[in-house]
Amino acid sequence: MRGTNQSSVSEFLLLGLSRQPQQQQLLFLLFLSMYLATVLGNLLLILAVSTDPRLHTPMYFFLGNLSFVDVCFSSTTTPKIHGSKPTFSCLQICPSSPGSLGFLPST
């Protein structure tokens, strides 16, 4: 007898972090401070690698490039998470076709 799972998931509900306005503002400020620390730290690392001639080695070259990529990814992802106002909404994720996910606002 072969034991396989015969169930399938047709939708997935992703709830926000909080629905209380005070907690939403606190979470917004927390994530904003983490974003700013990430960007500032990476920019300082790029500045240090580019200005100090002792750090012009392959390891620091790649570390500077990694920091640049991290700044780009953080600057692309974080504004999408925050949106135009400090709220965390719900999303309903439904498979639109096999192998892909469609994102729909939850009602």
C-alpha cells in the first residue's frame, strides 16, 4: 500500500502582522529602522572598501559588490512591504494555473 497525500490546497490566506493601529505604527517604525540600518551599513562598507587602498583585494571587491546588491534589493523590496502608509494588509494567494501563484487582495 502506497501512502501518499491526496489533499490539495486551493488558497492560502496570509494575514497581516497586526490590525491594531498602534501596533502597526510600531511595526512600521521597527522595519523602517532595520531598513535604514541595512542601507547605511552597506553604504559605509562600500565607502570603506573604495577609499582604503589596503582593501583593494578580490575579497573586499566582492564584498563591496555584495553590499551594493544588498542595498538594491533592500531598496526594491522594503517600499513594497511598507506601501504608501504604515499598514499591513491581508493577501489571498490563489493558484491561477498549475505552477504559478496569483495574488489577490483579500475581502
